[in-house]
Amino acid sequence: MTLSLTVDGDRWRAHLRAVADGTPGLVPVAKGNGYGFTNGRLARKAAWLHQQTGAVDTLAVGTYDELPQVASRYDGRLLVLTPWRPFGAALEMDPALDRRVIHTVSRLDDLTALLARDPDARYVLERATSMLRHGLTARELWAVPRVLADLPKSGLQGVALHLPLAHGAHLTEVQRLVNDIVAAALPIDTVWVSHLSAAELATLRATYPDYTFRPRIGTDLWLGDRSVLRVTATVLDVHAVERGDAFGYRHRTAPKAGHILVVSGGTAHGIGLEAPTGDASIKSRAATLARGGMDAAGFVRSPFSIDGKQRLFAEPPHMQASMLFLPHGARVPAVGDEVDVRVRYTATAFDRVVIA
């Protein structure tokens, strides 16, 4: 009666180990819904990677509110990716985590406020990139040594660079940003980076041998081998319908003879909810127009597949279940059967995660 994520455990663990072995300085990221696995489970896997490799001394989380989900399952350092602000959850953090947490600081005013509140705080400075999300400008970065000059010691752990998603196109930008770090003469030897390819990292390490580059990786680590993951839903009910028969919350009518299948998985799981796409290609726009035409006709392709074919929603998904239309002549699953579901893992909440 559930929406399930089943994982081939041996192959998944082999993938995790291969990524860790091939990525010096790896910092796993556990945030949001834990890429479908939950943050707690990913924290345990980060601890396992540390035991297996002797590396993975730091786990990154997205927000301060996520710290309790991982802190008891992973005993290393915890890097918070959302910048520290002098309000909200950052000020409500469990004091027991003070010496484990590494804050991200993206404004000079916040650096001053953080050090006034906790002179022993550990933190990284975020340098603004072409993403323009958070970060210090080059001029602000160069001003940091003056802020730190009168402090007896510094908890500065490095500079962080959060780059756009496109792989293979960052090297020129990153080299310019690292040159800014060098020019700032900060007391650091570590640069924390996101969304760089292995080739880009190798080039940076060769170009700047005095610096250690720490790649923060989420999707490519946890979801890098999709072949080991399978999502399924349970068939909860099957109803034969003739053309014109009414069904569902909105009493729509069947367009022709067939079956209405009720399957587990609805809006509470993320089924039927679609985030804006970043793909601006002609093919993507054509697909959007096609979906819009299907919407107007009352037919919307669902993520549920039967015999390798995505079936249509009979009506918009309910909170915990969905109704599908299966035309006459198609194989009809029995109640209790499992059907495959194609999902966006970072936007799906599973009832059950089974690592076999």
C-alpha cells in the first residue's frame, strides 16, 4: 500500500565507495528530502564512507533546521550551506554542536556579528559566483583580513564557491575566483567547491598546488547510478468502466471502455507536482506544448508505467493515491501488484526505502 524506493544495496554501496575513492576531499551533501533517501539515512552512509575510506571528515547540510536529522548519525564536522544570518534558526542551534558546525558567511556584516556572538566560531567565506545567489565580492573578500586582524585566533576554514550546474564550463570563472582568493592573502589553504567536473578539479589542483579543493557532492554521489534504484507503487483497486461511466472526485466520464486503476502515490509524495524546468531547448518547449494540449483535452501522462508504457492520469492525483486510465486491450494488473514509477528523487517523499 506504499510508494517505495528499492535500492540494490551492494551496487549502491560500490558506487558510493567508487565516488569517494576517486574524489579526494569529498564532502557529501545531505539536504532537503535527502535525495529521496532521507537525511538521516545519508548521514549514516557518510559515516560508513568514513569508516571505509578514512576520509569524509565533513558532511554538508542545507540548513540549520536539518542539523538534528544528521548530528546523531554522523559524528564528524557539519558544514551548513545556507549562509549564517543574525536571526532565525542559526541562533537557535543546539550549543552542543558549536564545535562541530562550520558556518557559511556571505556578508561582511554577518562575519562581524558571528564573531561578536561566538569568537570561536568556525566558518567558511562564500565568494559570489556567476550564480549571484550569495557571496562576497572580490573587494569584500580583500577586506576580511582587516576584520580578523585584532582577533587572537581565527576559525576561518576556507573559501566556498557555489557554481552553476553546467559541467565542463567553469574553469575560466573558477580560476579568476581563486586568483581573487590568492590576492586576498587570507590565512587559508582550502577552497570548498560545488558542481565541478573531475577534469576541472584536476586542473585546479595542478594549477594551485598550495590549496586543497574540497568538492561538495550530492546528486552525483547518492543518485549517480540510477540503475540501482527502482520506484514502485501498489495497485490498490481496479474498476472496469464503459464509455461515459463517471468516476473520481470530479465525476469525469470515461472516454472509452477500459479500467480505472487506483495506485499508491499522490501529491503528498510529490506525484503530479512539477518544478520549472531549466531546459530551454526546442525539444523541451515542444514537449511542454504537447503536455499543455493533453491537459486541455483532459489527458495527462502520469509517471506510472505498466508494461513499459506511461499511463494516463484519469484525473489529477489525490493526496496519497492516483487514478489511472487503462484502455481496453491493455494488460490489467491485479490488486496488490507493483507498477513502476518515474520520479524526481529530490522532490519525492517515499513511504518506504528498502536497501536490499
